[in-house]
Amino acid sequence: MEIAAAAMATRSVAVSTGVSGEGCRRSTLGGGAAATVLLGMKNSRLSGVKLASTTGGAIIAGGVSRVQCRAAAVATPRVKDNLLAEAEQRWERALETPLEGVQFTYEEFADALSKYDFSFEIGDTVKGIVFKTDYNGALIDIGAKAPAYLPLSEACIYKLKNVEEMGLVAGVEEEFSIIRDDDDNGRMILSLKKLQYDFSWERCRQLQVDDVVIRGKALSANRGGVVVEVEGLRGFVPFSQISARQNPEEVVDKELPLKFLEVDEERTRLVLSNRKAVAENHVAFGIGSVVVGTVQTVKPYGAFIDIGGVSGLLHISQISHDRLTTVETVLSPGDKLKVMILSQDKERGRISLSTKKLEPTPGDMLRNPALVYEKADEMAKTFRQRVAQAEAAARAEELRLQQEGGLGLRGNFGSTAEALGLNELDLADIPPAVQV
């Protein structure tokens, strides 16, 4: 009867606490005189209900009330329902009063936006702040709806390993050019290289106007001339504009003094002269002075002579008074000779030479060139005296005409040209500045 009473008590407690019989664990203690029943709740931090049965009856210790068990069973659904109800209430309030809690009006917001320009077009120059970099480029804040991107290939006109070599680190402000309005990620693409190119072309134009000597590195050579790098751009030096008539291959990887001949950004043409720059660095040759030179190359129209690093042209008509059909019969590359400076055009980097004026008698350059070189200084002195006399006579004649009728000699008097032998020199025979 005691065991039966304990069992009934156990069922009563199980029913009152809402715990099923499957969740209980029973144990019989001590010779059937007493029984202890332990009740447990699955997945609960509660340890259960302990029942003890003695000869006098049943005692229940450490139990759980009916209210507590029911609350545990329904707590989670109620919280969920409350959150959903509160979310619906907030959504309705947001629709009815969207500016509730906002500290400014629509007008104030529009006025704040008007202070910023969010209209960007390709070609615009904008200021931006670098806020992130990686091996491929940098993210730039230009005030647009999304960060703009600067690819590594657009960071500099020179090849870089990373944008940090350009000093582009987080926090740096710089000007950029927009070259594309967006990429696949909706970002504008920026360029520093375009701005640098624009600056380089402008600087080349200014250097041409100032007519200054610059230095450029020879990158490669072909039969037409040499490709050089100047101010970050690639220019071309025609073979005829290389001093001393060197082979193009000999100047590759060397730095050359250069002057600009043509700067045309629209046609991307940058033409330079080494001869003109070298001539600038030398003291101007006096007309009628005698210099020693070396034959560099021989052409059908004459020979190019190296005179101290500067290349001069000894035209076929200025070799001898006697008629000459081919230059090769008189001169060969490597020959040493004395020549007289006939004229110098520093602007075009050209020097005209003559051995004809050094001949003691017409035809000596063909029959006895050694005699020409021996008498060179003497003949050059005579030439200079004749020039001086011609110039003096020209001035006296001009003065006389001015006194008689106020007429000048401009365009009417040719004694100086005759004395210099320029009337005999057909300048049209001189080829343009290109390699033949």
C-alpha cells in the first residue's frame, strides 16, 4: 500500500507540474520500506522533484509550481508576438510622420546638398582624398555616391610597382582626371597619368619657345633615327640631326643634348635635334676660320665632316673650282682634312664648309690636296681680307647713296655675297633634314 500511495503521489505531482511520465526517473530504496522518485524536465535547468516515501506517508521536497512550468512553456511565442507588434507600430508611425525625430527640415537638407557638386563628367579634373590602397591601385573619395578608383596603370607616366611610390597613401589629397564614368562596380575611374601627360606637353612647348638645351635618353634606334625619352614623352631624332654622323646604334642607352624642332600634341609628334644642341654648346665659328675635321659619311651631294663634335656639310660644289662628278673620287670616310667655315646657321644647326676657297689655284683639291691643306691658313686669311674689303666698300657705297638721294643698298648690292662665294652656292641643292 505504501508503494501504491507513492506511485499515486508521483502521478499527481507529474500532472500538476505538466511533466509527463516519460520525463520521470523512478528508484526504489531500502528493502521496499521507502521509495524515492526523482522527476526531471528535459532540456531544462530545473533538477526536477524528489519524492520520498516513508512508513508514515509521502513527502514532496523542492518542487516546481504549476504557474512556473506554464510560463516556461509559453514565454518564447509571446516575446515573438510582442516584437512583431512593435515593429508594425513603428512602421505605421514612420509612414505617418517620416520626419519624427529628425533635427532638420527638407529645405535645410536641400540647402546643404546645394553646397556640393555631385555632377561629374569624363575629362573633369577633381580633387580627391586617398582612403585605401592596394597592389592594383587606390580608392579615392571625390564626393561622389561611390568611391572612385585609380588603377595602378593610371598612377604615373612611368612604370610603378605600387601607388605608394607616387606618395599616394591614406589621407593624401591630390587632383585627378576622370577618364571613365564607371566600371563594373559603379565606380568612376581616375587618372594621374593624363594630367602628367598634359603637363609634359605644355612643358615641351615652353622649352621649344625658350629654345633651351635639354637632355634625353636614347631608347632605341632604326634606320631613320633614334627614339628618345624627354619629359616623360617619346620623341624622335632624325638621323640627319645626330651630331658627328654617328650610327644610331652607338647612342642607344646614352643621354644626348637635344633641342626641340617640332612639338605637335594633336599629331603626337615630338621631333628633336642633337646637332642643334651640340652647336649651341660650342663657341660660334667665325666665318673664314680654318678647322680640322674628319669625314664621317659621303653622299652624292657632298660629305659630312665632324669638326669637334659638330657636323658640317662640305657640299660637292664647294670641294673644288674644277667640276667634280662624284665625291668618292676625292673623299672617303675617315679622311682628315682642313676646311674653311663658309656659313653657320645656329637656328637650324647647320654649318657649311668649303675647301674650294682654300685652293691656291683652281683644281688643286683634285690634283694635290696636301698643298691645299698646307696653304689653308694663308688662303683663308686672304679670303677674310677680301670679305673685309668687300664689306668696307659696301658700307662706303651705301653711305654715298644715302648722301645723294637717301637711297640704301638693301636688295641692290651683292658685293659681300660675291666675295663670300655664296652666289656660287646653290642652297636648293642641300637636302632636307632627313636621312637619305
